[in-house]
Amino acid sequence: MIMQKRLETVFWSGFGIIVMIYALVPVAWIISLSLKRSGDLNDQRFIPSAISFDNYRAIFEDAQFPAALWNSFGIALIATTLSILLAMFAAYAIVRLEFSGKQWVLAGVLAISMFPPVSIIGPLFNLWRIIGLFDTWAGLVIPYMTFTLPLAIWTLSAFFRELPWDLDKSARIDGATPFQAFFHIIAPLAAPGVFTAAILVFIFAWNDFLFATSLTSTNAARTVPAAIAFFTGSSQFEQPTGSIAAASVVVTLPVIVIVLLFQKRIVAGLTAGAVKG
């Protein structure tokens, strides 16, 4: 039995190490490329012969990248805030209220979350140009909310089912209104689920390339993933590989920091409802 446990430990540890290496090697290679000088980009050495921060300096000196970074933060933050607020109310109503067709609502929510975004790009492009939302923050926030709301509602609904509703009833008996009970009792208890849904929504909006490329044309609303696609070298003979790598590192850091800071809440939110009782 002891030998079997040791073999299982070795197996799962080795498997975990292999998965980590597989996931981290591309990240390390991008960091290596971002630290190479323009003349060293064609060599195949993993570690740069000379570390240079010229690529990072270049992307921030160009007005395109700082503007795109600001757009990404603003649009992702607005989309996340609105989606989570609406999803909290919707999930609370689905779990607490009895109404006909509740299961159909959840089925519709799940179906929308699986809908391919590329299928609506053409009609959305034409509609946004007609009504004046093309190349605006609102023109990206709305589709981001459309595709992230179902995921947020589904995640929060699963979490709300596990909350002790006796506290909600007690607050009502003590004279609290439904809104007061929701914001002061239910919302704090649902914090792990809310953090999980918020991070998933933020990552979707932060990493989106399809909408950001198709629904923008200038730096007024173009986000970082779309802006990176328009990077060029300082001349026609210079490849933008180093600048693209540096921008990729910069755009990845906020997501890594968020996940590391709130990883316990993310795990708690994702495992909500997995254990009965």
C-alpha cells in the first residue's frame, strides 16, 4: 500500500511537472525574445547573449500601445462591472424566485454562451456603422457583455444555490428590504463566486481579438490584442518580433497578477456546488 501511494505520488508529480514545462516554455521563449536586441532576433539561443529593454522602451514611446493599453483596461473594466452586476441580479432571481420557464432560461443562457461570435461580426459591423457605435468603447462593451453575461449568470447561479438562505430570511424578519438583504448579506457571502465570474469576464474582454479587430479602426477604441497585430518595425527591413514579444509580456502580466492574488477565491468559486451537503 505504501509503495502504491509512492508510485502514485511520483506519477502525478511527474505529470504535473511535464504539464508545467509544456505551458511555461512558450512564455519563457516570448520573454527571451522581448529581451533580445533587434540584431539578435534571428539567433536560436534561448538565453539572450545581451539583455536589452529596447523593445519595451519602443512600445511605450509609440503612442499606439499606451492608448491601446488604456482602452483595454477601460473597456474590460466597464464590461466586467456591468456584466457582474446584471449577472448577480439575474442569478439571484433564478435561484430564489419561482416562475415558469426557469429551466428554459438557464438552457438559453448556456446556449448563448456557446454561440460562435464570428457568426455575428458581419451584421454587427454594419449595424454599428449605421448607429454610430463603430470604433467606440460602447461598441466593444456591448458585445463583450452579450457573450460574458451567460457565463457569469451560470457561474453565480451554481454558487448562489449553496448559500445559507436562512440568513436572508432572518434579515427580512429583522426589517431589511430585499435589496438591503441582498447587498449586505448575500453579496458578501457570494464573494468567491463573484470574483470567479468577474475574472472570467475580465479575461475574455482583455484577450478578445475578433471584436477588437473588426469593430475598431483607430486608436480611439482599439485594444492591445488588436494593436499588436498592427505593429511594424522601424523600417521595412526590421521585423517587429521583439516589439510583439514585449507587448505580449506586458499584456499578460495583469492577468497573471489578478489570478495569483485571487487564486483561492477563484478555486472556491469554481468548485461551488461540486460537493453536496
